[in-house]
Amino acid sequence: MRRSVSTAVLLVALGLEIAGLVAGTGNFAASAQQKPETAEVKIDNFSFGPETLTVPVGSTVTWTNRDDVPHTVVSTEGVFKSKVLYTDERFSFTFSKAGSYPYFCSIHPKMTGKVVAQ
Amino acid sequence: MSVNPFDIRTVILAKHAQHVVLIHFPIALFIAAVAFDYLGHWTRSRTLAAAAHFNLLLAAASTVPVVATGLAAWQWALEGQKLKGILLMHLVLGCISSALIWLVFLIHLRVRRHPEVPLPKYRLPFEALAVLIVGFTGHLGGFLSGVNGPG
């Protein structure tokens, strides 16, 4: 009887350990996905590329103007706004909150893009 | 987000879209006026001279909202940032073009108020130069807006 109780306790402990390991692995995988990174958006030929960019929260996105004409990067919701970006100039913004951030070029409003922070 | 150019909100909120639309009026009216003036000069037609005068009047008048919306775009869309390069060149040439259109109009207006005075011949090369500068400014604007550029 005593022996079976000990075995049961051991099995429960083992189960808990395995569950903990799995949960830990899951957390590790989740934290690896959420690791902030840097991402690039190229402005060229009157368009943002990629048009929609998905990044982990905390990531910094850098826009580089590779076009011959000046552009701006302006958040539709007023979250960020660059100065005029002439050829080869850059603008960076760090997305510290999750959400969808549509933006456009205020000189050429038909140029639009979106950053999704998740 | 797609932008509909015929949506009234887009027209108002884009802030500089009016400039892009209105700019075509003084350019077209001025070029037409100069063409009428040249034809009127060669054919000695009073009708063509009058057509040139009224086209110039409308061209000069239409530069006012064009300059106003251009400056408003600079202040609103670009928050009055210090300009350089192609934007600065477009601003300076735009102001020069407007001034030239007004100068040509005033030359014609002066003669119209004093019919005994003939139109000065120097106006013809002056008008040709003005058309070139207006055309170049418009080309820069088209390049900036993506109409004449690679886009």
C-alpha cells in the first residue's frame, strides 16, 4: 500500500514536471516569436514595400526613400510622422504597442502602407 | 486603405490635392493666351487680341488659388519644413511663373486701357520665355506628383 502511494506520488510529480517542461517550452517558443526586431520598408517607384509589414511588438521599422522624389511617412491615426524624406534619407519608429498602424505619404496620399505590431 | 480621388473627404483631407487640380487652369489659359497673342500679332486680328487678353485675365486670376493651395500644402502636409532640392525648385519656379503671368497680363491690361498705345513687341519673346518657365515648373510639379515621373 505504502509502495503504491509512493509510486502514485512519483507519477504525479513526473506528470507535473512534464507539464512544466511543456509549458516552459511553450513559453520559450512564444517569447522567441515576440522578440523585437528591426524591419525595413523601402520607398520606391511611388510605393511602400512591403505594403503590409507584420512585426513583433517593440520592433523598430525603418523606412528608406529609394525614390528620386521626396516622400513622407505619416500615420493615418497620428501615431508617427516623418519629416520630408529626400532620396536615401531614413525614418525609424518603434512600435511599442500591439495594433494595426496604417500610414500614407502626405505628398502622395495614394501611397499607403500598414504596419501590424503583434 | 485605398484612397478614392472622388471622395470629398479625400479631396479636403489630402490638403494638397486642390493644388494639383487647380494648377492646370493657369497653365492652360496662359499657353492659350500666348498662342492667341502670337496669332493676333501675325494676323492683326482684334478678336484674337481680345481672346488673348481675356485668357490672360483668367490665367492671372487663377494663379491666386494655385499659389494659395501650394503654400497651404507646404504648411499643412509638410508642416512648413525647410524645403530643398526639387520641392524648393518647384516652389521658387512656381512663384516666378505666377509673377510672369501677372506681368504679361499687366502689359496687355495697360495697352487695353490706352488703346492708342500699341502692344510692345518685346512682349513676344517675354511671353515665350514665360511659357517655357511655366512649362518647366509644371513638369517639375508633375514629376513631384508622380504624373511625369517613373510612377
